[in-house]
Amino acid sequence: MGYIIETRGITKRFGGLTAVDNVSMGVNAGEVVAILGDNGAGKSTLIKMISGVHKPDEGTILLDGKPMKLESPMDALANGIETIYQDLALAENLNVSSNIFLGREKTKRSLGVLNVLDHEYMQKESRSVLDRLEIEIPSLKNTIRTLSGGQRQAVAISRSIYWQAKVLIMDEPTAALGIAEQKKVLDLVKSLKTQGIGIIIISHQMYDVFEVADRIIVMRRGQNVATRMVSETTADEIVGLIVGSETVKR
Amino acid sequence: MPRPLMPHDTSTPFVQTNTGKLLGRHWALFFLLGMMVIFAFTGPGFFEVVNFQNIIHLATISILLAVAETFVIITGGIDLSVGFVMGLSSTLAARIMVTLGSTGMGEPLLIVLGTLAGLLVAFIPGFISGTLVARFKVPPFIATLGMWGICNGITLHLCDGFLPIAGLPSVLPRLGNGYLFYIHKGQSFTLFKKPDYIPDERVRELIRLVPFSFILIGAVVLVFWFILHKSRFGQHTYAIGGNLDAAIRAGIDVDRHLVKIYMLSSFLAGLAGVFNVFQTGIGNYTTFSSMYELFAVAAVVIGGASLLGGKGRIVGSMVGVLVLAVLKNGLAISGVQPFVRYIAVGVLLTFAVIIDQLFPDLF
Ligand SMILES: Nc1ncnc2c1ncn2[C@@H]1O[C@H](COP(=O)(O)OP(=O)(O)OP(=O)(O)O)[C@@H](O)[C@H]1O
Ligand SMILES: [Mg+2]
């Protein structure tokens, strides 16, 4: 089976620094791939290229086997590539449904000529996607600022799901969460996987990775230094690969 | 059972109670009402329809500039150029009317052309500062400060130094200061213009209601209220100020949006400038001491906006303008020295920022 999303030899430089160096990787539908690596290894930069934030200096990105040019985050979104960033990227001053619909607001015609925000529709749809994912948020009219870390993460995930992600990218989804909330998010990831979504997850938490991932990609100094099936490796081996003490055998 | 050391420790802080939130959210409105009650006693003739009407009429320019500043401040920016863009539009509109007048062109046409020129020229500084802010990442303070100087320079050139541009059609101030209703008690009632049998110098015998400026104010406030609170454009304005990265990653074309915001702000300043021509009958440059831009920012902040962005409302800004306008009028009528007003504005601003810190969730 071909990858749903794939990179072939992509490179990104910031001035003299090569943040991502000739990385090839891919994700199958219904598969969770974890990207691991030390701080500054280039994980975030790699996924920012896949989500259209950075343009690769070299290499290609393929969606469903077809090469494509991602000029902006909007291009990636239009192609079903949804990303949840380390900092979540929610507008804290807006409410839950406004965030789920941010940039893609539903409007309705009023007085024949005016396009008015259709808050009623957006709230209803937001409620239904939250219910589907069994996420509890008391009021969708509350601003994001008033929510807990887990609830925010859940809102970010719901947004991606609502917009029919084919590929979901998550940068450190559990980093800022309490234990119960971490479990909740991991359960969400597992349920998304069964829906055939290809998931890329960046995490420093070894436990998370072994809990939900099928495959692990280890990055070091911008390079993809190893790929392991979770079922065939151990946390010790992965840690060794991350810090570079383990000899690399591909 | 041991008594708690500090009895307040266990109770909700006042700012989180419903009363606290209500007061915090609407403090400027309560302040406005309180001020009006006090001035009703201290200022003879303060608490009268005609005076209130006058306060709002004289605040027309402040209202337009505050609407402009509201949009910019919600995005996390500031527009320091509004006062001088206003002066530019005012003098350019007047200069064009005077020049066309000397060619013998009919009044209606030259008024329309002068007005259009005044409105259109205002888009230029907005376009430039917007582009500087959005594409060249120049801080809004600096970008609009540049336009502040440039517009003022061009304006003074148009005025040959410090001479207001006179010699405009006399119909202008009659339009700018006209009323919908003229009532001569027990004698007559006319619409749009005073009855002919009353000469200009006896115009004070008439009860004049609803100045034309109210129509302009009403239309501008309604249109921009709609844009800010009901449209996608408004939603994106809040998102940009709330979390710039979130807006970019949600696919909003932030650069374009910001250019539009600064053009919108500038356009409203231009509208204020053209209105100024209609109100005074001459083309006025903006003096440095007027500080329109700072009073507009003050009104918006008193109205609940935050200079950090993401927060602010049209209605709040209008309350802010009224607070400043009533303060000025009421203190003057009460015979208080003018410098007190500046002190009061300073205190209010500080208070507004403290309230903003205490109630980060209030919108
Ligand atoms: N926009 C940028 N401009 C310049 N350098 C950048 C930029 N983004 C990232 N870098 C640099 O590229 C390298 C890789 O950064 P990246 O954020 O991809 O690392 P990471 O693996 O996600 O690290 P972390 O685990 O800390 O999130 C770092 O040295 C970083 O400083
Ligand atoms: Mg990172």
C-alpha cells in the first residue's frame, strides 16, 4: 500500500543552519508514526514543511503518491493535511466554535446582501463533533482562555477532525497536560487511527509513543537516522538512537 | 473549628463575583452615568437635550477616529497618523474646491469632487502603513508615525504654511451644521432648514433637533459595528489580535487583512477630515497640540480594548468617546480649569489598564 503522505529527500535551511537534511519518510492511512529526536533535531521544521508553513529548499512532498506544491498553510488544509502545533495555535480570545471554524467561518445571507456569521450553525456543528469524540466542554461560548490544557488540545483536535483530516500532524500533543488529560488525548489518537487517518506525532514522552505509535522515526541534527517498528524495538534502543550512542543500523 | 486566619481567603475575590464582573465590564458606562449626575448639579445647562446633542455633534470627529482606532487596536496595532491624515483630507478637499471654484465650476460638482478627493487620498497613507506593517514587519507605532509626519508635511504645504484654506461655498457649513428638525415654539416646524422668516442672528430662538452629523455618526457606527461583530472580516480581525500564528495557520491572509485594516482606519480619518470641512467651512490643518490620535486611543482603551490586541468593541469605544467628551463639556460648564481634564484623562487611562489586568476574560 502506498503512503498517504510522503516526503522524498526534503531539506530546509535557515541561513547557514540545515534544520532538516534530506529526510525521506511516509505514513500509511490508519497508521501512527512517531517522530522522535532531541531538542532542535528538526522535528517541528519537518512537519511545518508538510503543513505548508515552510517551503522545502529541496525535495518533494507527495500526497496519495502525487507530488504537490504547498505554497501556504491553506494549501495543506485544502488537501486534508491538518496540523496541531506545539502551541496549539488557538485564538484564546475567541470561543470554542469560532476556533473550530477559524479561517473557514460559515456565513449566511441576511437582508439579501449581507454575509453574516452563522454562529448558530457553527455552534451546532461544533457540538456534534465534540460529542462524536466524547469531549466534554460545558459551553461553546466560552473563550479558549477559560479552558484547561486538555480541553484546548481537544478543541484543536476536534477542529482537525471536523475538517476531515486525511493526515493529522500533532506536535507534542501531551506536553502540557495532566495525567488524566494525557490519557484522554492518547485515546483520541487511537480512535482517530481506526477511522483511517494517517497520524504523525511528535513527542518527547516515550510512554506516549509506545502506547499509540506503530512506527518510530528518529531524527538527529536534521537527519532521519533510524526507523523502527514499535513492536520490534525497545525504549532503551530508541533513547540510544536519539542521543546517538546506539550504532545506526537501517 | 479553627477560624480561618484571613476571612477573605475562603470567599471568591470580588472581581470574580457576578457584581464584580458586571462593574468591571461596564465601569466606563457607570462612570459616564455618574459623571452626568454630578455635572447635572454642578454645571448650569449641562443636563439638557440641546447640550447633549451638542456634545455628540462636537464629538463627531472623535467618534470616527475612535471607530478607526478600534479596528487597528484589536489587531494589536496602533494608528498614530489618524489626526494628520484627517488634516490632509480636510485641506486637500478644500484646496480642490477652491481651485475648481476659480475655474467657474458649479458648486454641487466641485463639492462632490473635493469630497471624493479628500476621501480617496486617505487610502494612500493607510495603504503605505499597512504594507509596512504587514509585509515589512515594521512596528505599527513606527509605520504610522512615519505617515504622521509625512501627512502633516504635505498638509502644511497645501496650506502655504499655517493658513487654513478659506473661500469655500457657504453651503458647506450649513450642511455640516444643519438639523433635521427646526421648531419655533408655537409658531412653526420645518424639516432640514430653518424657517425663512428667522434671520441667522435669531437662530437661537429655534429648537433645533437631530443634527445632520448624527446621520453620519449613525451610519458609520452601524456599518463598522456590523463589520466588526457580524462579519468574517471582523472575526479575522479578532483572531489576528488574539493569536497571530493561529490566524496564519488557519489560512487567514493576515498580510492582506492588515493592509485593509490600516486603509480602513485611514479612510475613516479622511472622512473625519472631509466632515471637518463641512463643519467649519474651511480646510483645516491639524495642529500638533490637538492630539486627536492620542484621544482616540484613550477612548478605545477606556472602552475596554487592550493595546495587546484581541479585545475591544465598537460600542465600548463609543462609551469611551462619550466619557472624554462629557468630561470636557461638563468640566467647562462647571467652571473647572481646563488642565483638570488632562489629569482626569490620565487617571482614567490608568484605571482602564488596571481593570483590563483584573478582568482578562472580559470582552
Ligand atoms: N524559523 C526559524 N528560523 C531560524 N531557525 C529556526 C527556525 N525554526 C527552527 N529553527 C532552528 O532549526 C533547528 C530545528 O528546530 P526545530 O524546531 O525543528 O526542532 P525540534 O526538533 O522541533 O525541537 P524541540 O524538541 O525543541 O521542539 C533548531 O536549531 C532551531 O533553532
Ligand atoms: Mg519542536
